[in-house]
Amino acid sequence: MAATKTKDPQHREVHKSGIPHQDHGLKDSVNKAEVFYQKNSKVINIVGIVIIVLIGGYYGYKNLYVKPREKKAVVMVFKAQQYFAKDSFRLALQGDGNNYGYLQVINRYGNTKVGNMAEYSAGVCYVRMGEFQKGIDYLKKFHADDKIVQAMAYGLMGDAYMELGKTNEGISYYQEAADYNDNDLISPLYLMRAGLASEKAGKTNDAIAIFKKIRDKYPLSAEGRDMDKYLARLGVTQ
């Protein structure tokens, strides 16, 4: 005898068994999923285990390897920081025989946050000591999350290149320092250096363009207030 059909309260056709027709589609999907899992259970289980291992490995690496190294690096760099604050740059770099310097910190913990900052500090030390190329080499290895510090690193590389007589590179890094973290304090400072370097190199049009940018974009900065004087020196008057 054929199965009779009724209507459920939501007006769906229902078998006499009480199961709506559309539920068969859901049941079929569940069955297909079960069949798929049974056929591929080994692969699925292996993938799941790999994911668990990777997550566990990441947290283990972070907590059992990275964090302890950061703590050791902080202790190791402490005396170097003190020498740096006193402008004792060679001692800050190389240590004093009893305490480590930045170079030892970089060698042992260069892949830590402390080691990264040590590369910046080492670059500063070398530039201050007049070893400009070494300073540049260390500053290029440094990468900061703090945009102000990174801009300062670019600006210092500009200074070092200018000292080496590499004016084009110096101007390029001054401009990068100015653009990297656009603000009313640092940007006009490094643009000013780029403008003066351009003027010194005989690139008058470039210098004028830079000085006008300072005057128009940063009029309230210390550099912006004096721009008319520098522009007049290059023959530009309002």
C-alpha cells in the first residue's frame, strides 16, 4: 500500500512516518559525510595530529625557547646599555672584559628583540666613533616596530653616507626617514637635511622643492618657520 502524505504545521509534506521530505536530504548529507570520513579517516586523522603538533610546537618554542632567550639577552645587555648612556661607545660595543658588549649580545642572541635593538645601538656606536660603514651595516640589519625609531635609523644612515661623501645615498635615506613616519617633528628635520645636502650637491631645483615642501606642509615646525630665508638664498621669493 502506498505511503500516505500529510501536512506538518509548517505546511511541509510529511510521510506517514512523520519525517518531512526535506529531512531526507539532510540525512543523505550526513550519510555521505560518514562514508567520506570512513574512506579518508587516516588522512583526516593525520592532518588533525599535524595541526595539533604544530600548535603545540609553536607554543613550546615560544615559551620554552624564545622567552628564556629574551630574558638572558636582557641580563647580558645591561652593562652595555649603561656604557652607551655614558657615551662610552667602544666599551658599549666590545664590553669591558667582565661584562658583555653589544657585539657579544648580537652574536649570541641576534634573533631576539633585545638582539635586534643591540644592532641599532651598535650602529649608533660605530657612527659616533667615526666608523661610518660599519655603522651603516648594523643599522641596515635593524628593523623596528616603532616607526619613530626606524625613521631615526634611516636618518642616521643618511648622516653616515654624507660623512662617507656619498651624497646621493645620504639624500635618499634622509627622505626615507622623513617619509617613513610622517609627523611635524621628525619629517621636517630630515627633509631639512635632504634639502641642505641637495643644495650642497648643486641640485638646486631639488633643494627648492624640498624647502617648499617643508614651508607648506610643516609651517609650524622649527624648520618651517625659517624656510623663506633658505628659499630666498636660492632665489625664490614670494
